[in-house]
Amino acid sequence: MNDAIQAETTMIAGAGADQIQAYFARPLDPTPRGGVVLIHHLPGYDQLTKEMARTFAVNGYQAIVPNLYWRDAPDASPDDAAAFVRGQGGIADERLVGDVGAAAAFLRGQPASNGKVGVIGHCSGGRQVVLSACDLPAGTLDAAVDCYGAFVILSGPEGSGMRATSIKDKLANLNAPLLGLFGADDKFPAPAEVAEFEKSLTELGKPYEFHSYEGAGHAFFATDRPSYRPEAAKDGWQRIWDFYGRHLSA
Amino acid sequence: MCTYSTANVPISGSGKGTAGWFPLTAATVYLDHPVDAPAEHTLNIDFRNPDRGAAARVAVELDPAAAREVAEAILAMLDAAPPGLVEPA
């Protein structure tokens, strides 16, 4: 068995066929396999997100992280690019959705693709996962993982200076099974918002599974932050492997 | 939590970044996750000049209590300035 992986920065066609930077990690074994689009969080196209891409590759998935800030701040360091984009109020939902769809197409175009593609995002990326699974055509995404995404049900604070409006009205269009992983101590999303999210999905008959972890708040997967909660993160990763194992197998 | 809350303040002045001094035109102020400081949340300020690109930035990530002390020191210093030295707000 060849367990080698390759990971590198490349360029892909994003929304509107714009060339954008992306980080692509995949196993070298040519066995057909599923793909995963990683949506980086508000702080940008950073080392931890790239490390997650390598983790997906090690576990048998082709993974890509589109640099969502490339057009705004090409060649800038991830923190400078994130600060620049924050100063502009964030990125437009339409462009984000287009970039996720284009990244999914890139993965399906790989010789070792089995035709299945999932998406995962943390924090702001969690909301963008749900948004993408609602706005992209059915069949684009086969499984979606939202890790503590806020402002799915509630809009961002008034006058927050950032674009993050409720996407509750879009949930009827959700066209991929959804795994949600949340911290019970989180404020954004607070347990009440998660409960309302779950209620909406139940009423709409959408396939989903949610897990909330006691003793964990926001960003419990982030190994580089004090918010890291190893027990929640380890269980969360197991949930992800199980979920993608069921939905991204050929 | 990610707060998203962000104040954008037009400013004038100068800042010293990795490429030396440059004119500042904007300050972005937010309480959110830091990139580097060992804390879950910090008061972050990016002193910027967007026209010069994303790297034209002087960034600080302050412990919230320290940020308040700095803010109060700034206001006290301005309030105590001799008459005529500072334009009225």
C-alpha cells in the first residue's frame, strides 16, 4: 500500500473562471476516491487549514482549499489578506459559492476522483458550507460538514461591518446531507440558534446529524488556539470520517 | 466565537510596517480571535492603507483590558494637551 501524499499550492479556475490560488493535497495511490473542498475561516487561507487538507489526504481524500481572498490580496500573507478583506466587509456570498462549485469541479476532474465531493468549513466557513449546499445545483456536493458556523439562522449583528446575513430562507434548497458539529459553550452559534437550525431541517425533511459537545466552545478543532478541546475534536474527526465514509464512497 | 463586529475608521497619520513608514488612511477595530496572541479573543486594530495593498498594515492584538487602558491613556493624553495643540473633536 502506498500511503504517500502530495500537497502543494496550485492555481484553479474559480467563480467566473478567475484564476485563484488553491492548496491541493491528495494521496499518490491512484485508487479512485472522494474529494473534499475545505472552506477556510475568516482569518484566511492559513497554515491550520492547509494542515487539515493534508489530514484529509492522509485519510484517503483528495482535498482542496481555494484561497477565497486571492483576488483581493494576491501574494499577501494570509493574515494581511484576511485583514484587508475584513476591512472591505468580507467577501460576497455569490463569489464564495462560485468558488466552492469550481473547486468541486476541479476535484471531479482529477484522474483519481470517484465522482463524489464533500465540503467542510469552520466558523465563517461553516455558514458558507450550508450556503453552498443550498445555492449550488444538486449533485455538486454529496456531503456537507458545518463546524460551528454562526449566522445561518440569525443574521450578523446590526452594523457589524461584515456581510453575514441569515440563510434560513435558503434551507429548503439544501441538497446535500449535513453533519453539524457544535460547542455547547459557543455564543455564535449559541445552542438556541443550533436548536432552531435543527428544527428547521427536521421540518423541511432534510437529512442531517448534529452533535454538540459539552465543555467546548467555538473553534474546538483549532489546535493552534486556546479554544482547542482535544476530546471534542477527536470525536468530531471520527464523526467526519464516518460521515464522509458513508457519503463519499463510490 | 467569531464576532464579525468590525469598526472601520477613516484616519490620517503614518505607520511603520515591514517596508518602512507609510501614510495611514484607515483603521479597522474588532474584538475577535487573534492570529498570534495567546488568547481566545483580543482587541485587534489594523492601521492600514488599502490603496497600497494588503501588506500596508500595522497590526496589534491587545488583551482587552490592556486595550481599554491604552484607549483611556490616549483620551487622557488628548484631553490634557495644552490649549491650541489639538483641534477640537
